[in-house]
Amino acid sequence: MTQNSKPIIGRLAPSPTGAQHIGNARTYLLAWLSVRSKNGTLFLRMEDIDSPRVKKGADLQAIEDIRWLGLDWDHQFLVQSNRISYYKTALESLAIKELVYPCTCTRGDVIRAASAPHEDGKESVYPQTCAHRIAADFKKLEGTNFCWRFRSPLKQPDFIDGYKGFIEGPQGFQSNDFVVWRMGDSIDPKNSMPAYQLAVVIDDAFQNITQVVRGDDLVSSTPKQILLYDSLNLTPPEFFHLPLVIGEDGKRLAKRHGDTRLASLREQGVKPEALLGLLGYSCGWLKKIEPLTIKELLYLFDFKKIPSQPFVLTNEHLKTIGYEV
């Protein structure tokens, strides 16, 4: 599944569900460096279909944050909420092939039916409650809350990750029938949106993306997305899943770790070169934290040198770049 014979086409894909923080910045930087180091093409995509969580103005803030880092992109950026008709066409194609079925289970139903406690940040295993349904059964459910689930095979695809190497896809009970669309009800029929898994596949194919660089919290999404690519006769990109930036408690960055928003760094007068130096250090390219320009990082970029463990961000790191949490 390598893309060595093709030009590199990558993307930056912020979600305006909240402020962009230092962890987001590292992912964007790595995606940008990977593409620009090979003279490739880079797109910006605003993934704003998670409508209940989208924050007003967060899209413009994300663009400002990315520009402040010194990152650029090619061509007009794409906004997912403007592309709903394309996702509907893909859903209809899956329904014709009986690869999806309507499901009335709530998230609580799924969690309660799971054989083990729901782990923080991980999806529950779907117990196949509605898997007996066929696609046409959705007509009986119109006006009610339901979703469309993809019929996963007993074994989801393995894949070769550009950073991690061989990744085995889940199988058996762990090979989940995952959600590809959430329908609105009679109270709010407009609240009908594709799930991330479907939308990202359609958009990556539309933009001819050949390389996806993202955090390794999304490794479990990749076999699902490969299934959708195959089912829709599309070619998947090469995936690179990189370790996250975490707090000193070992958990991914959140409000409990203090204010690590890029906007807050700017407000305190932190220079982008200072943050870029910290990010370069986090990737193992520098022996100490020191200011660097984006062009200087291009010469240091190397996926192979990035440590396999998450980078633990401390207050001392932040003080080094002139930021007090």
C-alpha cells in the first residue's frame, strides 16, 4: 500500500470543536514537514461535521493558529459541512450493496451491553443488536433517532503504517460494526450528519490524498477506513500514526494540564520559533530546546528519529519557551 510512485499529497485537518493546542501543533507540523520536504501538495480541510461540539469562531481561530506556526497550504481550503451531498451519495452506494444497516441502539445501550467496562477514550464493542436488519428497513424508522452501521467482516484489514510498521486489524468480537451516519429525528431532522469515518474517506479520495499523518490515537480508525475505501472502490493513502503529546499524568492534553492553547501562547508573547524549537526537541531532532525557523526544521525532519513513546509536556518545557501556564 505504499505510495512511493505517486506525488505526495497531504492535508491538515483541524476540527473546530475547540481550541488548537500544542499537541495539535505537533501533528500539523509533522504533516507539513513531510509534504514540504518532498515538494508535495498540501491541503487544508475544516472537519466541522460534529455539529453539537463545533464552537463558534473555532474555525477561524484554527486557521490563525496554523498560520502563526508558519504553515501554509495549497489551493482553497475545503469545508466538510459544504459537502453533505457527496457523503449521502456514498451512503446510498453502501446501502445498495447491503454493506450498511439502520441501528436504533443508543450509545448507552452499546456500553451497557459490552462485556467489559468502557475504557476512557476507547469505543465499546457493538453487540450486533440490529445487525439482522436490511438497508430498506430504514423506511420504518424515518422520523426517529437512528444511525447507519457498516457491516464489518470477522477480520478487519491489516495495514502497513509508515511510522509504526505492520498493524494487525481487529478480528472476531472486536471487529466492530461501526457508525457511518447519524440520522436526525422528527424534532431536529437537520441533525443528520455523516460520521468521521465516512466523511474523511470521501474527502481524502476527492482530494487525491496519498499520505495521512495523524496522532496514534486514530490507529483503530484506519482498518475501518480501509474497509470503506475498498467498498467504494477507492484507493487508500499511506498512513503515519505518530505518538501524542501528553501531560505529566500520562494522559492526552486537556484542560486539567493547564492552558496549552496556541492562542494563549501568542497572548503571552511566545514566538512561533520558540514553540517550533520545543516541537523539534520533542521529535528527537534537537538535543536541547532552542528557537528554530520552519525552514531550519525542514532540514532536520526525519520520521525515523521520532521517539516511539509519547512526548510528556511539562511546565519546565513551557517555561523554557517563555510561557507560564
